[in-house]
Amino acid sequence: MAASKSGVSTLKLQRTLGIGSYQTVSTMLHRFRLSMGAGVKERLSGAAKAEETFFGGPSLGSTGRGALGKVMVLIAVEHTEGKTFGRARMRIVPVASTASLAGLLAASVTPGLVVRKWR
């Protein structure tokens, strides 16, 4: 979605994810686009949560940090009033180390911001 020059259509995303409701996918896509595009150069502020995960399709062999063909990604999300979420930042982690994660997280959030681990 982010790498495609022309983006992705709701119908294509619906087929890819295997979700039956066009309206559900349309709402999801709208929220994805808002969180990815609004204020891209601004750092996250307020309360934030962060988590690292691996992106990539299913593959044979080991899982987790040792999985081949997977890319480690850091995700940080603003927590706004109530139970809603604000903007999100996703960054590819080149090296799975504490220093690498801390550096990428510092570049994504306002200095001094308390970031909690996602639960």
C-alpha cells in the first residue's frame, strides 16, 4: 500500500485480505491512509504505544527473530482521548538490537514522551 505509486484500491484490498464487506475494507483503508499520510514529518506526541513485529508471508523453518524472509518493523501509535488511536509510524528495523530500536523510536516521537509497550 505504501510502496505502490498509485496506492491500492478498496476492492483489491478486500480480495487480498479475504474480507466479505466492502464497507469494512473501505473504512479500514480510510483509516490507514489517514494515519500514514497526515503530518508525516511531525513526531508523535501525547501518549504513545510501541511494538516490534515481523512482516512477511508464511515460510518454512524457524519462527520469530530467526525466520527467513521476514522483515522486522517497529510500530508506534499515538493514544488519543478515550479508546481511539491517533497517528501511526512504522519503520523497518535494520538490526534487531536495543540501540537500533531506541534510535528509531526516538526519531518517531517527541523528546521526553513516555512510550509504553503494547499489551
